Amino acid sequence: MMKWIFGIMTVMGIAVFIARGDGAGALNALVKGGESAVELSISLAGAYMLWMGIMKIADEAGLINKLAKLMKKPLRLVMPDAGDAAAPVTLNLAANFFGLGNAATPFGIEAMKKLDRGDGRASNDMAMFIALNSSAIELLPTSVIAVRTACCSASPYDVVLPTFIASVAAALAAIISCRLLGRVFK
Amino acid sequence: MKAANIAVPALVGILIVYALIKKVNVYKAFVDGAAEAVPQLIAILPYLAAMLGAISLLRASGAVEFFTGVMRPVTDRLGISPALVPLIALRPFSGSASLAMLKDILTEFGADSRVGRAASVLVGSTETVFYTTAVYFGAVGVTKTRHAIPAALISGAVGAAVGLLLVR
């Protein structure tokens, strides 16, 4: 899947650039992407080290184990083989819910590592985790509220409830489509 | 929002006190955890470079605008405002670009207009699927992503559709 997405995106982009006679523009855009990858990694590094450090403290205090035991049963409904990943999955979903984006990513990466079986292939649980993450269930969509406030909205919080309902619908769609598609994509 | 501002640092503080009572060497544990972060980020970097490169190329080429132009008859028939179509098309690729576009829409149509509220709900209830997928699958070196992206995109489409219906 990834090779097709990457392939189609780059070929389409390059084709449009060449059609416009701007070959250098295509290369510039690609290089710029690489540069933003480096910038992003560096800006991620701080929060990432912080949350990985805190998670390790919680782990050694035995709290990660407790959380995993607590969440194993409820998580089984959507991710039957979560196992060790139960704790980081819970932390990731909780961080997303409370709008802590920079804590959610390290927990999510940890969850993926625990779910991984080292065969270079996404398991059903990994796909479910990605799909659930893309439904963006959040208590308060803080960045959107910030933009609305900046754009002089009289009621910036008006959108909170519809956003939440739409996110829940997206999460349900993620669960259902994962269940169905998991049988199609081997 | 106030409560969250206090709750998270308070939880971290309580965690450290609890760990100290449990006789955990909190300093060493923190450093050990942080040390795992650095090689992990380096492992993700090439995946990010590939995905962000492709996204940047697609954005700069104007292919997104071309695509929204082609889709125009369909989106018009569905009753989706033309201002929202590029936002829907761009949302799975770039968070910063969709926030910038949201700002443009809110400035042009007004934050409390129907289009403005619809755009806000769209951005809030969907996620940058291609970016998160690159990071999360990159972390474990998974390239056979199976149904993850289709399911994520279906979920995003359902979220967008419900969002649009709710602000109608």
C-alpha cells in the first residue's frame, strides 16, 4: 500500500511540474520535504525524550504493568492481541483525548513497537490502532479553537460538540472498516 | 483547559513521588527512557523524509487544486461548499497547511458563518492520516501497511461527512 501511495504521489507531482516546464521546482519540493523531516524530528526530540523518560519511571514503579492489566479486557473489544501494548495504547488514546499531541506520539510509537511482530507487515491490531488514531477523538480541539478565537469568532466553542460527535462517528467507522477490510487485505 | 494545565504536571509530580517511595532510581530510569528516544527518532527520519517529500511535491505542484477542480461537479452535487473542497483534500496530508487554510476560510467567510463552522469541525474531527501513518509504521519499519490507510481514510471520510451534516 505504502509503495503505491508514495509512487502515485511523487509521479503525479513530478508529472505536473514537468508539464509546466519546471523540473527544478519538483526537486526543490522533494528536498524541502526532507528538510522538514529533519526539522520535525528535532522539534519532536525534546517532547519525545521527556515522555519516554517519564514512561520509564512509571514502568519501573510497576504502574505500566498495572495499567496494562486494567485495560487488557476493555481493549480486547477492538484490539484482541494487544498484550503488552495495552498500556501505551491507553496512554496514547488518553493523551490524544486530552489534547496532549506531543505526548501522544511517543506513546503511540511505543505501542507500535509492542504490537510489532518484526515481519514488516501490519497486524490487524496495528491497523486498528492507526485507524483509531486517525479519528481524532479529542475533548477539546484546541488548535481549531485557537484559530477561531484569533479570527474573531463570537462563539469559538460552538464547534466542540459537532466535532466530538463527528470524531466518534469516525472512530466507529474505523472499527467497522478495520474489521471488514482486515479480511480483504492479507 | 485550566484543569488540564494543572492535572498533567501534577500527575507527573505524583508519579515521581510514588516511584521514589517504590525505591525506583527515578533519575536513572528517566535517562534510560530518554536514551531509547534518540535512536528511535533517527529510525523514523527516512520514513518521514519520504512521506514529507512526496507531500511537499504534491502540494507545490498544484495537483491538489487540479484534483479538487476535477471533483467539483461531484462535490457541488453533494452540496459541499467549494471553499471546503481543497480543505477536505488537503487534510489527510498536512496539519499545518489545513490549519492555515482554515484560517483563510474563517477570515474570508467569518468564523461563525456556516462555512466557517463546517471548516472548523472538519479540521477538528479528522487527522493527518499520511503523516501519522508514516511516523507510526516508520517506527517499526513496517511497509506492508495492509488495510490501515484505507480504514483510516474511510474513518476520515465518515468523520467529515457527519461533521458537514451536523453544521448544515
